[in-house]
Amino acid sequence: MKESSEPLELDRVDRKILQFLQRDGRISNADLAAAVNVSPATCHRRTQRLFELGVVKSVRAEIEPRMVDRGTLVMVGVELDRSTPEAFAEFEIAIRKLPFVLDCHLVAGDFDFFLKIRVRDIADFNRLHGEQLIALPGVRQTRTFFVMKEVIDNALLDF
């Protein structure tokens, strides 16, 4: 995987491959090759290169949360009691162990971290909050936002 934070030089074909994979990760190599107007061998080689370079991180199914009893979306702002690299690192190690946390972002502003969590319902969140979230290392306080409506979630990257 490329170590630099500099964007890779991707040509028009690479970008088209990425756009098609982003919309449908199950597209066959033959269909993808036809869509981007290259041979199947070239398409396979380019796609493999995009994986190897870390441009494509993974391909996975997008699950409808309500169908697996995780219909309640909660955003949680977390403020730590110290703003030190050690406190951040300790929190980050602990938060990775909580399977109900979908996203965790270090942010600037009123909070140190912002979490995206999916649960069954408010009672489920209340239990997780009381037993696990506030017990995380260094947590001074949390502020919870229950999502009323998901207007845009997991949109495709525009490039």
C-alpha cells in the first residue's frame, strides 16, 4: 500500500473502474472491462493494482440496518478529560473493541471524537452508553444525537 498521503495519479480508465466498482462491487470483470472499454486482462490487471495500492480498501455488502434489528442511528460527541496524544491513543485502542461503533473520528471543535453507532432502539443505546461508552478511558462527557431521518448515508465519492 502506498505510504504517502499524496493522491495517486489515476488516469481516466482507473477512475472509470473505481466509479463502477463503487456503484456495484459485484460487477464481473468481463462486464467491468466492457463498461470501461478495455480488455478483460487489462481490466483485471488494473483492478488488482488499485487494490494493491490501497485505492480500493475493500468490497463488501451494504446491509439494510432495519432488517438486522439495528434501525436506530445515534451520533455521539465524546469529550476526553485530557487532550494529549496518550489520552487520544488510549481512547482509540479501546473504541476499536466496541462492535456497535461504526465510525469514530477525531475532530476539532466542541468534541474530541465523534461516533456513529447503530443499535436496536433507545433502550439498547441507553444500556450501551451506561455500561460501555462512559467507561471508556478518559471520557469526561458525551453528547448524544438520535438521528430522526437519514437524508444521505454512505454516499458515493464524487471524483
